[in-house]
Amino acid sequence: MKTKNALAGLCLLAGAASAASRPNIIMIMADDLGYAGLSCYGNEYGIQTPNLDRMAAEGLRFTDFHSNGVVCSPTRAALMTGRYQQRTGITGVVKAATDRNKGLSFKETTMAEMFKSAGYRTAMFGKWHLGYSPIFNPIHHGFDEYVGFVSGNVDYQSHLDQENQADWWKQDKLVPEEGYQTTLIGNHAVGFIARNKADPFFLYLAFGAPHYPIQGPNDPPVRGAGAVSEKKIDTARAYREMIESMDAEIGRVRKEIDTLGLAEDTIIFFCSDNGQPKNEQWSGASALRGNKGTVYEGGTRVCGIACWPGSIKPAVTDETAITMDLYPTFSTLSGVPLPEAVHCDGVDLSALWLKGATLPARSLFWNMGAAGAVRNGSWKYVVVGNKAALYNLADDLAESTDLSARHPEKFQQLEKQYKSWKTEVERNPTGPQIDPDVNATAAEPVHSSARLDSEK
């Protein structure tokens, strides 16, 4: 379906370890989980996540890990490409109501394609959100297997998207499957691991939890046949169950890895795609300003846990890292060379993970519409509309005191960096790709709408 010149000349084993010695990679992403959504990050609402807590205790827990974007699709584009999402053209939510003809460009070489070209078995289960049309399905971006949903969210029980369209796929075909979304993702993950225990694999688990609709495993659908109003669901209880259910499925995955004797051959990383939404305080950190959709810390600072028994020593790090760093990091740790055409904006974290090394100094950037930010060490420049400010996170994590008047040189330095970066990354984006055979707007809903908002 597409040509990958960058991969055509990639020798499967050149410059890397033999396939038999290559570690498995499991990338796990939660959806809208705030910085304090896990008990190991000090959750204040009684949410218990023993399996992720165990991962954190046995591995490396980040206290300053960030999502590339402040909403779903941009972060996922950065994860798959190792680049600032602005270069891909995926700068906002790929919406069910208006963007059904758009998807991640075929000019991009995804992380899955890198691994597949090196002989890895590749699979994704869960939320894609980088294209609705079947031509943009994960199986056409490097995944051998895919089961899940392609929209921003689906009903956890009925699997209808925000426009009340059926959205549960097996490969690039709609195939209904009964069950709670989170459990189904876990089922498919365990099955894939069992089938591929003898070969290196790359597994991407993109849980929908705890993104709305807020539904626990035993709650009824809120979209489609038999739907009830979300107002009839105890949201605080259901929200807790959503995260704890995800934690339980991650525990099942780790148990399968342990049972098959693959623990020391398997790297697992867990993070979220952005901070918690406004009014969903149960996974947020009270010390952080802002939430999903903002460039403040509450919008981008998320959980980050790297686990590789026998290789990554238990530790906590305050080094600043970001989603796009995972592409080059997985490349180094697996021994799979980056494709020649891929020029990552992310940096390799492997020395930090394996040796506790300090990362080189750099600036990191965020942008969403008229809002933007630059992070350089503890300094952070933030612009929202026509108002800009400077904060020092070392003693002001809440971003409450504007220091631009006291440190005008630093303010001007970061403002100049931001403007230069924004101009550079927005020049000649690869996409988004357009499917000319698909209408941009959604088809007629099959059921009356239950909830409409910015993720449509």
C-alpha cells in the first residue's frame, strides 16, 4: 500500500545483535491519566495500582516525564515517529466528526516499521487515533496484528465512538467483539505474547482508560442499545475502577512474561498521552497548574516508568524526558538501527536507564494553537495568547510567579528559541495524509448521541 524507501535497504541484522538476543519491547500508554493517577505517584483519592507500583519499585520511575502533546493524537504521532508532532502535521485531535479522511502520513517511518523490518513481530491493541480510514489502520503502519479502536474514545461496553459509529477493528476490518474494552486489550496482549514467545516482539498497548466515558467494568453502556445516562454512574467510583482495571491487565501481561521466563528479555515502558482533563481531578496532582489541553505542567507532566529486570536498576530520576525520546531509546536498547531517513527530535535515554547517566542539556517545546512553552533546565517560558511569562520550576512547580521582569535576558532567550523552533517544525510537514475516497465528516449516527465535546 505504501513505499518505504528508507527501509528498503535496511539489512535485518546489520549493526545489531542477533535476533535471538534482542529484547522484547512492550510500550504501554494510558489515556488522559494525570501525573498522580497511580498510587506510586501519591494518588490522593484511594486509587490502588499494585502492578504498576511493582514496576516502579523494580525499575526506573520518572518524576519529570512529559507528553509531547497536550491532547491525544499529537502525542501518539510523536511516539510513533520520534519527532515533534508538528513535523507530521498531526497538531491536534483527529476528530471523529470532521477528520475521518485524515491520518498519519505514509512518508513517516513508524517505530513499528523499524522493528518489523528488523525481524520483530509487531502488534498493537487499543487506541490508535492517527486515522479513521482503513488505509491508515495500524497494519498499514508497521503492525502485523491490530485489534482495537481508531477514534479518540469508544464506549467501554458497546464500542461505539463519539459519533455513535461502530469502532472495534480486527486488522483493517470492523469486527464486533463483546467485552469491556480494557479487558479485551489485556486478552489480546496475553495471547500475542504466548504465540510469539520464541521470537523478539514489539507490543504497543494503548489503553483507553481513564478517558471518558467514565465506565467501570460492571457499568452499562452509555452509547447504543441499552444505554443509560452517564449521570447515573458514580463517576468517582467508576474512574477508580477504570485505572485499577488497567493496572490489573498490566499485571496479567507481566505474569505471562514471568511465566514464560521472558522477564529479563523484555523492556516495558508505561506513560500517559497527556494530563488529566478539567473536572476529572482523581488522577491529577494538586501541586501542578493546568490540565489536559494546556501547556502548563498539569497538561504535560505524566507518569513514566521503565522496567527491565536485570538491566535497569531500581531508582527514581528527576531527569526531564518526553514521549518522542522513546523511539531512539528503543532503537539503541534493541540493537535495531534507526532507518536512514529517520531524524529523531527525541534523544536516546538508554544511558540514563542502564547507568543513571545525566542527559545532555537541551530545550523542549510544546505548542497547541495560540499556546506554547519552552523548558530549559528548571526554567520554563509559557505563552498563552498574547501573554507570556517565565517560571522557575525548581522552587515554583505550580507556575504561580512570573519572573520575566526579574530575568529579562532568560525570558527573551527562551522566547526567541520558541519562535525559531515553531517556525522550523511547521515548515513542510509530511501530512496529515488525506484519503480522497473518504468524507471528512462522519456518517449518519446509528444511535442518538450520548456525549459531544472537543474530542469529537
